[in-house]
Amino acid sequence: MEIDRADGRTANQLRPLSWSRNTLHRAHGSASWSQGDTKVLAAVYGPKAGTKKNENPEKPCFEVIWKPKSGQIGKLEKEYEMILKRTVQSICILTVNQNTTTSIIIQVVHDDGAVSFDDYVFQYSVFISLLPCAINAACAALVDAGIPMKHLAVAICCCLAESGYVILDPTKLEEQVTLISSQYLFADLSEITGIIWLE
Amino acid sequence: METKASVSPATFLDKIVVPGDVVLDLSSLTNQTIKLGGGLRQDCDSISVMKAGKLKFSKPNKYWVESSHKRYVPSVEDNVLGIVVDSKADNFLVDIKGPAIAFLPVLAFEGGTRRNIPKFEVGSLLYVRVVKANPGMNPELSCTDASGKAAEFGLLKDGYMFETSTGLSRMLLSSPTCPVLEALGKQLSFEIAVGLNGRVWVCFLMPFLELIGYWVVLFSSCSVTCSMVNAASPSTVVVVSNAIMNSEYLSGVQQQIMVEKLLQRIK
């Protein structure tokens, strides 16, 4: 059944995708990823000797720093950092480069505005498509830096449209009217990791 | 759940591979020894790719992934350029752009004894050879070749050092001589040391080394000296460095044209 999306896409069609690698001169690996109007820049530094205090020295340590387009760093950014760190730890090989730290810095260049909810339900504005874009950018930057990885990771966001159909890669307007949206990460074909946002 | 397609090695040879690609299925090969180089790992019964790059094969049984990055993976018998970071009682701590800092024993010099330990300042550039590179341990270096002679290893004074990717270093050290170095050597005189860890050092030669005609001398330690009739000046260092940095993604002919245009403009 055909459903009408505001920008004329079908239910399964993604927004125009573009990415480039080695964009930063000083970073050991870098990539910029844009899906439609959402654009994220990822930089990887490392592996460098030494791990942080509470980290296991028998494994390489990954630290993620999320820099929003504007504003202070708050709980949302910390949550993104945590999700990204766990993603990176699951796709990178943890038996090489022991006792080293690899830093991944995510800079949000453009996030297609923000979706705001009622103040008494949510304290912050969040745009759901940003995290999958950042995961894709981080994976591309890790490949550019030559960090040994088990497999690549791909992330996508999908939501439930008003008509009851599942649509992929929603824009800001489609997200505002949706009841539920979720983001999926595909790394190893035998397991799928998903995060579901309910509103 | 997933059907395993039979993977023959020929499907991926000399093609770009990404992490996660399975390039060899070991269950189909019986009683063979396969040597895996950088970028490949064994996952139960399959060989899969760890780093993105081009899959290469060398007879009879060596597979590896060739890629170019800004960081270096230490391996034995590589000649690299290191920067002294600190000095301890037994070792100098040298940074070679790898995941761990490398140790250079104070006695690893030709005729080195406890009485004539060299003094290196923090920040000095050394041309060294990797002696040990075990996973999980700091690499060990030496300023002598395998027979104990100095052989051009040691401190590099003056000159200019710049950082490139490991792929460009390999191209500069390839034989026959890389087109950009050959084109530059025909017209300029300079001294160059290329480290496999992505560091290149260029220095100008004093004019008293004038010679007629051009000759390229490749030492066993892979340090290249090119010399010509024209006198040298510090500007040659700048020209040579810029030419090398621009030549990474150019073909042989393009490199020659680029060097010609560059030298025409400065004459």
C-alpha cells in the first residue's frame, strides 16, 4: 500500500545520504556523514598509550566525546556518549592494542532543528535521527583510522506513521506527529541491537 | 540462519575489502598452511578482514591487507624515524607513532659501552630499526643494523621532518625508485630519510658535494641521497617536502609532470 510522505519518499526510502573520509588533517581518522539535513562529523585519535583510571588495562579503552551543535553538555549528551561507547566496544576487536586509549569525538554540525515536547513530560528537546547518523559517522571514522574491527555497524531510525505504517528515516515533521520511533543498529548479522523511544 | 557461500580467495584478491568481509573459508582448504599478514584475522573456520584496504596475495601462501593510515603498527626489521620523549637509566623512550612508546637501549649503538652513552635531548629525531615488536609489549629499537654496525642509523641533525601516511612512506621506499624522488633528484640536491612509520626527514646538502651528472645511491638502510650540479639552499627542502606531500595520490606520470611544473615555477 502506498502511503504519502511529505517529501515524496516511499515508506522504505532513505533521505539522500552522503559521507566523506579523511576530512580533518590532524585527526588520525575522520569522517563526515549526512542524511538529508542531519550532518555529523566524527574524529578518531589513537590508539595512544595508557588507559584511564577505572578502565581494564587488558582491553583497549574507547572514550567518546559528544559535542552538540550549541548549548551546554547535559544528560542527553552523556547518554549518547554511553550508547556510542557500547556500540564501539561491540564492533571493535578487544584483544589487540591492550592498555591503549582511542578517543572518538562526535561533533554535530547540523541537526535539522529540534523536536520539543511538553515541558512536564520531557526536560529536553531531542531529534531522533541524530544518533544513527552519529553511529554511522563514528564507524566510518574508525575504519579510516585503521582501528581493527570485527565488522561494520549500520544504524537506522524508523517510526510509526499516523496511518499505522512503519516508515524509515523520518524527517523532523514526521517525527513530531509520530507515536513511537526506534533506532536499530546492525553490526553482526546474527544479532540486532535496538533502542526504542516512546512518547 | 545465514547460508555460507563458498568463498574462494580469488574473488577478493586485489580488491578493496572492509572489516567483516570473509575472504577465505578454511573448511574448504585441507592440509595447507596459510600465512596471514596485517589486517586479517582468523575467526574459527574463516579468515575475515580487520582493516579496510586492498587484499594482496604473494605465492605460495601469504595473504595481507594493504592500507594506508596515519598511525603505525610496529613490526620487526622496519626502519622508522622516532622522536625522543624521555631518557631513563637503561633506555631512551622514543615515540614512533605506534600504540605504545618504544624503548631504545642506551647500549644499542655501534661501540656502545656504559662510558660513552650518547646524550639525546628531548625532541631529537632518530633513524632507528625496530628489533622487537610483540603485541602487548613496548617495541624495542636499535641504532645498529643486524651485524652491529652503525649503518646510517642515529641522530638526524638539522633538516625538516614532516608526517605523512604509511602508504606514502612505502611508495617512497619502493624499488625501482619512486617517480617523484627520481624527478626531484635530477634537478635538486638534498638528503632524505624515510621512516616506514609515516615520517620523512629532508635536509639540504652543502654545495661542496657537487658532482657532474646525477647519481642515486640506495643504502642498505633505505636512506636515499640524490645529488646534482646545482648548489643547494634551504628552499630546496621546502620544494622537496611540498612535492612529496602532493604526490600521494598521483600516478607515476602525474608525479613527473607535477615536479616539472613546480621546478619551472621556482626557476
